[in-house]
Amino acid sequence: MSGARRGRTTQPIAESLNITVGKAIFLYETATTSAADKITFTTEADLNKKIVAARKQGLSWGKIAARSGVPEGRVKSGWTKVTGQDTLGQSIGKGGRRPNGVPVKAAKAKAKAAPAKKAPTAKPAAAKATPTATVKRKIKRRVAV
């Protein structure tokens, strides 16, 4: 449950405990996670499989970290090992994963894709300057000065 729904924000709580907001949220999630929701594992490979399953359920990196009792960085690296995908742009929430499952990074890259280059076209041959035309221009410059 978010801090706004509880009637409090995590900022004053974090300040009173002299910790970061992220750490305060992590501690809250860890303390309020029921035993049935905890992610238990025996090996690193087992944890990584459960991380992928939890992400498919729509859990955030922070919730998975709190439920498994491991740092968020370890959760993300485990997910990358199994899926082979980068975690950048894979956040759930504002600015993160979109409803259609396309990460923001991929959506932005697709939108910013450069238009295809046009094939070079042959330029019309310019009329060559004749020696007399060049001489006439030089004479005009001398007279104007």
C-alpha cells in the first residue's frame, strides 16, 4: 500500500530514521509481507526463476527484493541472467512498463527511429562556364571597383 493511502508519506519516516526513502520503503515492504508471499529459494538459479515468475505477475523490483530478502540489484541481475534482457526501461509504474508490455526505452527508440535515407539522385549537369563568360565576369568586377 502506498504512503498516500496510509495517510503518510515515507519522506518524514525516512528522515526521522535517518535513512533514504528507498530503504524505508524496502523495510516497510519486508515487514508487511506475509509468510505466504515470501519468496524462498535454495540456489541462485532457483531464485532467478522465481524472480522471472514474480515479474510476470507484475511485481516491481522493490517488491521482489523485499519478498526474497535480497538487494534489488541482485534481483535485477538474476532477471537479466535468465531472460538475457537489460533491466533499463523495465520498471513498473510511472515511466516504466506500458500496458502493452513494451518498455519505455523500446517505445522511445521506435518513435525516434530515423527516417530511411533516400537514394542519391543524379544532379543535372551544370552548364560549364565558357572562357568568354569567365572573362566577362572578371571585366565586370574590375570596372565595378
